[in-house]
Amino acid sequence: MHTEECSAIGDSDVCNPAIDEDYHALAQLIARVGIVCGKPLTHECDCDKCPEGKPELCFDSLIEIGREIMVRMLEHFHREDDLMKALPRNRSTREHCAAHRREHVYFSTRYNQSVAPINVHHPVTGLRTVDTFISDWIRSHILEYDVKLASLLKTESLRQ
């Protein structure tokens, strides 16, 4: 969705090309988390019913995707930090940027906590936790911070 009222959460667009590109790439990684084991990620999914060796393959795939997600998120955080540095220094932008940066630290901490307990013999539990955490955090972050950042950036570009 690329309209003047751009802020769709379904496809993660906030009307800032750099932010939107990051979220589209991240959405692809998140989709990979949901299909790691080749079955839909439901509560009925049980690694104990998988053929021997399959949970270990799922675990390895999840760890690799998890690394890619963290790298992508860190790149995104750096990109947003650079965008925030371009904003004028006033009370509103300083408050937004400080809170926005705290959320980035919060993500990193919580993400590491969500992936740490993933068990090599029963990775589906970790899959559910990571999938839910990332999806919920991103939706919330977009609504609370990235839409506002895109708006501040747009306002600043109109002033110039």
C-alpha cells in the first residue's frame, strides 16, 4: 500500500522506502520460521511424532533463520538510527527517538530470551514462541514508533 494515508500493518508499509523495505524482507524471514518443519505451526504440531532426525533439522533451520532475523533487525535499527539523526532537535523528536531506541534494545533483549530455550529435540515450542514474539513485537513497534518516525521524516522533508 503506497498512498498518502500509508500506514498499513498487514503489509507493514509506513510510507518510508527504507523502513518498508526492511519490513518486507523481515516478513519473508518470519514466514520461513512458520514453515520450518514443513507443517503448519499449530498447537497440534508435536516433534515427538516426527521421524528420527527431523527435529534436529528443524532446529538447525530455526537457528539459521534466527541469526538472519537478528542481523536484519540490527541493520534495520542502525538504518532507523541514522534516519532519527536527520530529524531536527526539538522536544518532540528527542522524546520519540529516545523511546524508539529503547524499544530497539528491548527487542534485542527479549528476542535473545525467546530463542535461548529452544530445544534441539523439540524445536516446535521454540518456533511458536519466536514466531509469536516477533510478529507481535513488530506489529506493535510499527504502530507505536515507525509510523510516527515516518511521519516526522515526511514533515521534515516538506519543510526543506
